[in-house]
Amino acid sequence: MNSLCSITKSLRGFLPTHSAPVELLENVQVVVRVGDQRRVKLISGGGSGHEPAHVGYVGPNHLTAAVCGEIFASPSVQQILAGILASGSSENPILLIVNNYTGDWLNFSLAREIAKNSLGYSNIEILLVTDDIAIENVQESVGARGLAGCVLTIKIAGAMAEDGKSLQEIHNFCSELFSKKQIQTVGFTFSSNLKTGQISNVEIGKGIHGEPGASRDTNLSTFNDIAQHLLEIFLKYLPKDSKLIVMINNLGGTSQHILNVFTSSLLPKIKEYFQIVHLVSGAFMTSLDQEGISVTLLNINNKEQILEYVNRSISTGIPQPQPKITTRDLTHLDKLIAEHDSAPQKIQRDPQFLEKLFKSACNELLQECTLLNEMDSELGDGDTGSTISRGVSHLLSHFTNSADFQRPGDFLRRLSWELSCKMGGSSGALYGIFFQAASTVFVSPSGESFAEFHDWMDALKCGNLALQKAARSKRGDRTMLDPLLAIENFLQHSSKITGSALAEALLKIVTESAAATKDMIPRAGRAAYTTSTVNKNLKYPDPGAYAIAVWIGGLTKCFLETK
């Protein structure tokens, strides 16, 4: 493994400098506060590369735990569940504070559902951080991004929990900050040249994972110009004379000197229209070594207790030279999930045939790894093929005999669990949600019976409904749902087609519907946060949609060859 990308090494290096007593669950990359006596537990997390977020905010008046994914990748469902289990018992109310990015939202949402339905955590909520205002008219299916406002949110929620506020009080108070746009962030990246004194390559609204921003502006060549541009954005949402907490955040690659120069340009412009009651400047939520700055304004009008919350310290004294480092055995989680639903299950008539279909679908996906990566690089980070191949390879090594295929409900539930834990990213969460919902169809309250074709049709429908809800997407949004919903629609209106004719028709439908996403505007996922794709002639279809066509194509081809 590339040691520079080792999250474990990074955590081992950071924790001895941290001034709050914490424990590192090394095998799941979770950091937990030691001795948190609060009733309401707070958990946050996301991809690594944003340090000190989120691990640096574990401690008094802040988080109970932070869950650390790989670089710029959301933590897996298993990691999040480990954080939940380590933070408190099922009697403790838990608030999950999540930056609004697709992978984080999906994985935390699936972990929340599993914790509620299978692990007894009945009082667990998600607070979605949506402070970005750089991108206007953002797609409803994705919402505004979560940026450095997450840090202020953690401070506010943490202090409220320390004061004994209830989960609902904390959730409602903080949610209102976003619904009323009281927390707002605009970020920008740039290139600076100290010799010439020039600022160039200014991009407003660039994402903390390197996603394209809202605009590039060659007319913005000084910090004074940029500060004025940011002020004009903030004035669209903030009433004049608002009392503001101002946070100026280094995105990781900006020198302190440059940060100070920008601050000197920004503050007079803010003071011209608003009252600054508190100012902080530094590196709070970074993007590795990105040369850039974000500005967060928190309007405390009518909520002046926020100032006291934000000023509370996380420190409990000197750093611990020897933080506690342990591991957690999570093998029991698999059993808890599998044993949750003990109702009788429908039985597969021919488990050997289901096994053949499964292996055919997996092998087809493995063959398309390189192409899927290439497709994803057009609008994403180029790892869809690698992510899917990692999950599929794991499945092939864990489903090794026909007994695994005897009960479709158990089979699909295991698919959900294994993919959500081992595939990772938004793909793992989406497939986890899809197969988890699909598995519920095969419960047979009246006793064991055989699974019929209509059960599989119902499973597809349930999976699609769950995906639409979780992904906040619909047909035409350029996602994996496009081919899935096309198949569902076809099956609902073609009950008289059977056998080979049905398989051939399904292959045609799924291939055409996936290909059609090439000409769609992305309305979900990271690509939807930028306007740069609206008028762009794309070379490829959506990689998630294409992957659906690949594995369903594998199913139909296997059927045609076998039958």
C-alpha cells in the first residue's frame, strides 16, 4: 500500500498531538472520545484529506466520534456502524453530522437504517450540512454541498449536547441554520506568484474534493476583486447589519502570509455591511494541499447563544503522548444483520441456476473495469470500475456454494451487506440500499414457499423505490436508475413475453436505456454540482447506468446460453 495514503499512519501521527483523551479503533479508522458522559452522542466523518476535519473535533464540547474514510472517499457502512456501536449503547440518542455529498449521505443513511432496524438504535438522526452558496440553482436531488460550515455546526451541536439538550432540540436548532441560510460558505481556489504579485486561475466554488467550481473568472486578479465578488454573493442571502461569526479557512495549500493578505482585503468589505462579533482564521477543513480559501459567515441574529457555543474549547489540557490504540472485532455485525429477520423465507427452485446467473453477472463486470474507470473520469474521479471490481471480487470469494443461493431473501441481504461494506464509495451504498430493499420481498409469513418470477419483479420494484428515495433521483437524472426503471416499466407492460424472447428484450432495453444517459444532464452525484456539464458534449453514458447494463446483460446472456 502507498504509505503516503495510509489513513492509519496519519491517525497514529495526529493523535499524540491531540489535546482531548481519545481512543483509535485502528482496524475501522474510527476515533472515539474517552469518557463522554453526555446522553446525546455526536458522530461525524467523511473522506480523509480534510484534516483537521473531522478527527480533530473529537473531544469535549464537540464530537463523540469521527469516522475516517480513505482519501476523499466516504467511510463504509461497516465503519460508520463501528462508530455508532463505540459511541454509546442503543439507549443513547445519536446525531450523525454529515456533509452533503452523495457517498457520505448514502453510507450514513444506510448505516442509520441498519442501526435502527437491526441493532436497536431507535433514536438516531442525520443532520445534513448544506452551507455552500457558490453554486446557484443547485439540483433538488443533490442539494447544496457541505463545506467548512460543518466545523461550526459541530461546535454548536457539541456544546448543546454538553448542556444536556435533547436530540430533537439539537437537530431542530442546527437544521434551521441551514434551512434559513444562517450558515453560508463560499470557497475559491487560485494560483499566487509572490515575485509578480499576481493572482491567477481563480475558480469560485471549487469543491473540497477537487470538483469543478461554479465559475472561472479571468477578471478576478487581486484579492480585493475576489473579496468584492464574495461579498456580492453573501449579500444575496444575508440581511444588512447582521451579526456575524466569520471563519476564514485555509484549504490546505495556502501560506499563512497569503491567508493574512486575503483577510486584510476581506474584512473591510464585510464591515461595510455587517457586524463582525467573532473572527477565526486558520485551517479547519482542508482539501489536501489545494491552494485556496473558503469564507464562512454565520448569522447569529436572534440566536446569540451561538457565540458562546462556538467559543467553547475542545482542549482538556496537554496532548496525550500515548493515545489508546485498539481494534474492534466486528464479525458479530454480520451475524446481527443476518439474524435480524427470522421469518420464513421463500426458496429458490433452482439454486444452481441462480448461482450461474450471479457468477455470469460478476464476471461481466470484472471485464469492464478499465472502461468503467474511463467513463467515470469524464465527470467524476475515474474509479467506478475499480470500486465495482473490488466489490465483485469480494462477492465471488464469499459466495462459493449452492447453499448460498437457496433463499433469495438471505442471498440479497448478504449482497447488500457485503457490497456496502467492501465495495465502498457511493456505489457500495447504492447497491447496498437496492439489495436490502429487494430482499424484503422474499419473506413468507405463511411458511416456506417457492420464489416465483413475479417475486423477482416485485424485488426490482422495491429496490428501485428505495434507490429513488435515498438517492433523491428519478428517471432522466443520468444515474443507475435509468436502466433499472426502464426494465421495471417494460416488465409491467409485457406479461405475455417469456423465456428467450423476454431475455433478449431485456438485454435490448437495458443496453439502450443505459446508452441514452450519454445525452442527459447529470442531476445527481458530484457532477450535478457544476454548471460546466450542461452544454458539454459527453463521450460516454453514465458509468453507473452502464454498469447496470453490464451485469443485467450478464444475466440475460447466461439465461440464453443455459436455456
